[in-house]
Amino acid sequence: MTLLENPGGNYRFLTGIAPYSAGVVAMAGYEIVRVTLQTPLPYRQGFDLIDRHLASLDRPRQALCAVELRLPQPLTFAGFNAFNAEYRTLLTEWAILLDDVNPVARTNIAPALHPPSEPALYAFSYTVVSADPLAPPTFVVAGAGDLRDQAQLSAAAVVRPGETSAHALREKASAVMGEMTARLLGLQMDWSHVTAVDVYTAQPIHAILRTEILEQIGAAAAHGVHWYYSHPPIADLIFEMDLRGIRQEVRVRG
């Protein structure tokens, strides 16, 4: 992973794979704002909402730095790759890619209850001029599932494939936590700057919550953990996380 600049969006990003970056951090003088849709929208309609929202703030499309999507159900690896190609085309139309590199972080999950009927936009983040330029940098770490190699979207990379025992879940969570820590360090941040930790799984997390997560995140444990009862976007995976460190969160009707 390499930390690159996106001057048109006023943020830096940690290189990931073609569909998304591994994380983003605002440049000096800017900060990241997150918007949650009370009712998720079909994601192309959601991008229309993003467009209007950014225009209302006199911010360019390139200020979009992170996207959170909801899927009707987990996909196969092939299905996930097909969806990623369509999504990447949309970012290309928005002139967001930098020399064919995708700077926008992303989280995809499939709610285990009341999923949308089609891929939907749940939340998005963008940069604005900071009201407090001396405050710590704001950032978003993209979602990562239980893969040993996040760049290898294949069954061969899955941690303990097909297993859901407490021991297997512990190993899966440990792998994902390691990736979260690596991405934080890649963004030149640490757990003390984190304001929200999200866990995505339909498996019970009580046995691992203290040892594998809360004891590992230090001061960030003061903010708790937000558990979404959901599946990662690929059917072979069962555990995913993302996190962020931001000061402004907004909710709109969608």
C-alpha cells in the first residue's frame, strides 16, 4: 500500500485494488464529512444525490472520498468482480480516477435482515475546508473482509473457509484487525484517532468482542463498536470491518 495525493479532492489515499482504495485521509486545511441516508437509495440514484449535495456546497465531484453500499445478498467472487466493473465505470464517468487508479474508499455489505432489492447507497464521505485547521486529520478506512490477502479476491485467500466456529471466527477477526491496523498506519494515523469502529457479520461476536477487538483498539474502545447484523459482499466471507476518525456526521432522508 502506498499513500498518494489526490489534489483535486483535497485528500490522500492508500492504494488498494481496482474497485476501491484502502483508505483516505484529508489534506491539511481540509476535513472529511460523512453523510448517512436514513433510507438507502438505489446506488445510481444515490450518486445523483451525492452530485446535488456536493454542488450545494460548491465542492467538486472529486471531493467524494468514500462510499458505503448495501447489496441484496452476498455475491460470488465473479459476481462481485462484475459489480465492481460497473461501479468503476461510474467513477470514470465522474472523472474521479487518477491515472487509472481509484482513490475512493468503499465498504460493501449485505444486510442479513431487510436487505435492499438492488444495490443501494447507504452513506458517503467527502472533503470540505476545515473549520479547525489545527485539529487532527480526519480519515476513513475502507471495509476489509476475512481474506489473508486483500488484493486477492479469490476463494484461496479466505481465512478458514466454510468454518463458523468460535475459534475460526477468532482467527478471521484477528486477520481483519491486522488489516485495519496496517491501513491506519498506512494513513499515518493510529487507534487513538478513531471515532467509530464498525463490524459486519451475522455470526455472534460476543466471544471475540473483548479479546480480539476492544482490547486491541486502546482508547478507541471508549466509543464502543457498532455491529451491523449483515454479511460481507462475497458469499465465502463472514466477517468484515471498517473504521473512521471524523468530527462531522450528517444524516439526510435519502
